[in-house]
Amino acid sequence: MKTDSQDSLFSANSKDTPLAHRVRPQEFSEIVGQGHFINARFKTILESDRWSGFVFWGPPGTGKTTLATLIAKVTKRPFHTLSAVTCGVKEIKEVLERSRIEFRTGRPAHILFIDEVHRLNKSQQDVLLPFLEEGSIRFIGATTENPSFEINNAILSRVIIFKFNALPPTELLNILKKAAPSNVDNEVLEKIADCAHGDARKALNLLDHVCLSGANLEKISLKEFDEATQAQSLYYDKKSEAHYDTISAFIKSIRGSDPDAAVYYLARMLESGEDPVFIARRLIIVASEDIGNANPAALMLATSCLQAVDAIGMPEARIPLAQTTTYLACSEKSNRSYTAINEAIDEVKKTGILDIPMELRNAPTSMMKNWGYGKNYQYPHNHEGGWVEAQYLPEKIKGKRFYLPTARGSEKKFQEFLSVRGKKTTT
């Protein structure tokens, strides 16, 4: 049953601030989610008051700012909030110096919370280091990006990283039920929880929007929800971890010969606004790296796909992308060309630039011919079957094998071809 206090969250006087702010937890007991680290051990760390800094890493709307605010409340330290999107080094230094002055007089160090901390460049982040080192500031950074990529190692060595997970629909539903007014159907709350993709802020903003649209209705049902919200965009930042996770899942599904999973991740990327040309380029890489000579036609199709995507654009580009994706997923696989070039590069790095056999060298001048360039070279087409036994690798690595074709698809023919010519087909 809805309470009067829930309905009051949507009163005329409450509309000046977003619902997500109005229902923000005021006590640790009110936090929903992140139970994997918000536990007795975490509270012990706070109570010891010997921590120097935290980095909260996770998707939007998972409680990073809320937890930072509650930490300030529990530790009773002066609390400063800055956003790396809008602040510069000057604003950061002002807080740091103010805290240092008070710290040196025996008062508690302040807490500096920087949201979107990954947006600070490495030199801007370095401003924090001397203050962290001397303990004159307690630092909390929030980021949606992997800290190991975006934050200086010197800072990471002085802080504790906590990974925030996207909230499952069941936990989002609990949050929504506590906030929703009495005229919202439970089915609407369930739909919002599904649409929010683990983001509590998005879920509450959706609820707020739906409630504003249906403020004069006795009951807000799924019909009103669909009319009010239309299509909800998926969370997918092209520079974020979600971007790399999705393209990784796409490629690995093709490599794993699962066309259903591959086309699903293709759909996710396209619906989220990913550049179709980027996807087509990745398909070319997959066609060569993971399919290779097991099905040489795969590379031709992938290359044609890029040309088609560039020529027709979206939304029709989804069709050749889907055709190529499913074709590659259903093709025989071989990474032997990929491993061959990698091993050959490693060999070059290890042994350096070895002498090329004299018979293989170019001899454009009579002097070079006199030195033996090209001497005794046997032209394969002058021999039966278009082949003659010869040594093509440098003397130091003669007999070395880099390319070992599989017995799958077209490579089975390559294996037989090389076997007849004296090449071992297995390691």
C-alpha cells in the first residue's frame, strides 16, 4: 500500500528537484544494492577513520555519489563536491589548500569528492598527490571508466577501489516501490525497472516523468507509460567500458560460431547508435583473424560489407551487416594466418635481419650478378607441377614453420598441398 509520504514526493512543492535527489538515502540502512562491499568490513574501514581515499567505479545510477555523501555524514568531515566536467585545477587546489591549513592546525582533513574523475587529465590528477601523501585530504573519486586505464598509478596506489555493479531489476523495483505514488500500477514499476538497465537514477527519472504526465489520472497503467516514454535509449557510451564489452562479446560470439548471439550483440550496438562502419571494419578483422584460409571467401564478403555499409548507410546497412555476421559465425574457423604473422614477427625481433639467401636476391646490375646475386635460382614454372625444392628462409632459421594450416575447410587442401612438397603439417 502506498503511503501519504510517498504521494508527497510528487507534491507541487517537490517538483523543483529531481525525484532521484528527493529519495536519496539518508542512512546506510536505506542503501539498495552493492552488498558485495557495503557490509560490516566496509563500515569498519570508515570507523577506523584511517583511509586516505576511495575510487568508486561503476555504471551511472548505481549509488556512487550517494555513498560519498553518506561517508561525509558518518565521518563528520567537511565535504566538498566537484565535477571534473566543469571544474579545473584552480577549484581543486582551493579545496586542497583549505583542507591543508585546517589539517595543520589539528582539525580533521576535509573530504573532496570529484565526480567523473576520469575526465581529469593525468597532469590535473597529479595535483592531488602531495595532499594524499601527507594526509591533508580525504579523496573520493567517482568514475564510469576503468580506473586502471584512466587514473594515475600513483593515485591508485593510495586509494581503495570499489566496483559498483548495475542494479538488478528486483533491486530497482524495491527503490521504485518506495518512491511511487498511489496511482501508479505495479506493472508500470516493473516495466521501468526493466527499461532502466541497472540505473537507479534513470529509473527514478522515468517514474518522475510518467507521474508528471499522468498527474491528473486516477490510475497510471502501461498504456500511459508507453505514451509518456516512447522508446528508451540503451546505455552505451562509445568511449566507455560498455562499448568495449559489447564489441568484445560480438567478436567472441562470431569466433565461437554462435550466429544468434552474434546478431544479438550486433542489434544492441546498432540500437545504441554505434557507427556501422566501425562494426564493418571489425568484421573484416574477424574474417581474416578467426576464419582466414579455412574460408577465404569470408574476407571478400566482409570487405564487400564495408563498401555496402558506406554506400547505403543506416537503417539499410543493418542488412549486409547481419548477412556478414551470420556468414562469418557459420564459417569454418582458422587463426593460423594470424598466429603465423605473430610468430614471424617474434622471430624477426629475436634473430634480427638475417642474410637473405644469395639465389633469392635481386640482381639488376652486372656487378651484382658477378657478386653472386640471384645465382642458381630455379624458376618454379620451369619445373613439373610448377614447383622445385629450394631453400627460401635464411640459413639460420631454415626449416622453421610459421604457418601450419588446419584440416578444416579450404585449409585442408593447403595442408595436403604443403605435405606433398615436404612441409610438415603439424608441430
